[in-house]
Amino acid sequence: MKRIFLMALAIVMVVALIIGGAVGCAPKPAVEAIVLGAPLSIAYQHSWTADRAIRLAVEEINAKGGVNVGGVMRPFTVEMMDTRDLEPGVPISEALLVVEKLILEKKADFIVGGPVRSEAALAAMDLIAKHKKVSMLSTGVLTPKYHALVAENYDKYKYLFRITGEAVWMVTGEIMPCLFDIGKRYGLNNIFIMIQDVAHARGGGGLIAKLCTKEGWTVAGPEIYPTGSTDYSVGLLKAKKAGAQVLLIWMDHPEVGILLKQWYDMQVPALPFGSIVGPGELPGFWEATEGKGAYTLANVVNAGNAPSECTPLTMKFVNAYKKRWGVGPEGYGSSSSYQVVYTLADAIERAGSIDSDAVVAALEKTDMTGVYGRIRFDPKSHQVIPSLDPAEGAVGTIFQWQEGKQVVVFPPKIATGTIKLPPWMK
């Protein structure tokens, strides 16, 4: 009995040592991730490419150990939820519910990407501000009202930033200089405007009409189309009858590809200039239209959404996106959504914290070279500072489809070619 007792005691002691050792050697709890909430209308191009770009940046940062937050390396994680705010008939309230779920249920530390529709983003401002979450728009939302409201009520909206372009600069700083250069070079001065029935298109189209009229151009239109329209032949016939030499298109829905096919088939003698041209920005547009998208100009808002040597980081991003997703950047929302993660990581590391007020202060001091130029924010409006020179600010891109390639034609400092006219215009 004594021998059995001693054996049992030995077993108990060994088990105790094993358990004690296991407890003592137990791995430390995993470092808490920094949650990026991404409210996006994922069925639409400018959202799915934003989602891909955000995930690419997160993967790259996490592969290097994450973000240094006061000496602790913390990874990013992405919680994407579909706002459906670009879908016809979906109420803005649905996007607001998504934002609220990201904050309350998914415990998002930051909001990035959207909401994407201007009206939804404006409506979400109060909600985001109430929860004191730093938010940075990187796709959609071209309305200047957004950053104007931040500047007007800074104390309330100081948590809200936009790292991509907005309609006024796009028109006055990029589209009009490019358009007037085309006019001088080829003797064009007659424009027909075709726009989608959404806030940014109505505002942008109206401003272009006003500026063209002021410069002595003949302006016709606007021909306004509901989201999802599938026939543009009547508007194209009107453009032909008006003697239009430039067809100004501001539409982000997929069906704009039909417009350009009809333009080609009808041989409308007007250069298609897409201030926003949805599928015309996609790398597969040439094949999808069987070359009928030739000569289309596409404004993709930020450099890096088409191949160029804007900065040393531009082609690095383009190539990384293509390697990860099997296709090049898919237009507006790509480079800016990739950049938003790196910019936020930079601010968090400088702040040494994810505290909203500390990150806001760091973001206001941001000065870094990004995919599309020098990244800085206006300290009052929190709008990214634009420029035509990547050494001075965030640079846009206008490219033209030529022989199956996206040829950057504006601004001059990053251009890889010059604009060509359709042969039937000659």
C-alpha cells in the first residue's frame, strides 16, 4: 500500500509540475487589433476597388509587424459593411445604420472609405462626430459641402477628413485646364453635357457649363439620366444636332459603358471627356467595349488609379494591386483608399495612441510622400491639399484610351502621352 501511495503521489507531483509549467509558459494574450470600419456600397466599382485597396495596404502593414502604437506593435483588421448607398432607391438611413453598426457592434476604432454617396456621407457626419471617431473619406463624396461643413463647425466635425479630390478642384484645377488646352490645340469650343442625376454630377456639370460659357464656348444640355439608364441615343443625337465637339460625361454607374458604345456606333463627332466615367476607368474597359471606348478621356481623380511615374510609390502600388487582385487599379477610389491606411498608420505612430483627439492633431501635421503626391491636409477643413505638381500636393490624373492602353495626358508633370481625336472628327 505504501508503495502504491508513493507512486500515486509521484504521479500527482509530475502532473502538477506539467500543469504549472504549462501555465507559466502560456503565451501572452494576442495584441488587440486596430479595427478599421469601412462602410462601402460594395456592388459598385468605386467601392469594390476601395475595399481591395484598403485590404492590400492592411496586409502589407501587418506583414511588417503592424502599427507601432506607443511601443506596442498592433495589427490592423478591416470590417467592411455594405451601405448600398449607390443603389437606386436605397434610403440614406440604411447607410447610417451601417455606420452605427460598425461603431457599436464591430467596435471600429476608425472609419475609412465611405459612405460613398455624397448625400449619405453628409448625413453620417453628425453620427460619426457624436461618437468621436476619426473618419477619412477615400472614395465617392465629391461634394465641396463636406469639407466646407468641417471648416464652418470645426469643433464638432474635427474628426472628419477627406484624402481624395472634390468637385470644385476637379473642375477648376484639372478638368477645365485640360479641356481648354484641348480647345486651343484643336480649335474646339462647342460642348454638350450629359450627367447622372446625383448631387456631385449635377453640381459638377453645372459648374463646367458656367465656366465654359464664361470662356466663350457654346454649351448645350445638360441631358440628365437617372442611375441605371441604358439608352443614351436621344442625347447623342441632340449632341450631333448641336454640333458638339466635346461630349462632357459625368456618370459613375456601370451603364455608362453603353453610352460610349452608342457614341462609337453612331460616329458622333465629339471627343468623349469623362469627368467621371465609371467603367471607362476599368483596366478591362477596352476589351469589354471591343475597342469602342477608344479616345475616351477619363478623370480618375488621383494619380495611381492609372499607371504613371507620379512618385516613387505610384507604380509600386499599381504593381502590388495587380499582383494581389489579378487586375490593375480599377479607377477612382483605388490609390486613395490604399493611401488612407498608410496615412492613418503614420498619424497613429506619431501620436503614439489611437485616441481620436491625438490622432486628429497628428493628421493635421501630416506631410508625407504618397502614391499620388505630397499628402497634407488643410488644418481647418481637413480636405487633402491638391496640386498639379506631386512635389506640392495631391495630384489628379486624366488619361485617354489609346490602342488599348491608359495613356495619362494630364497634368503635364506626370503625362505619358498627348490627347488624340477620333478620326471621324477630322
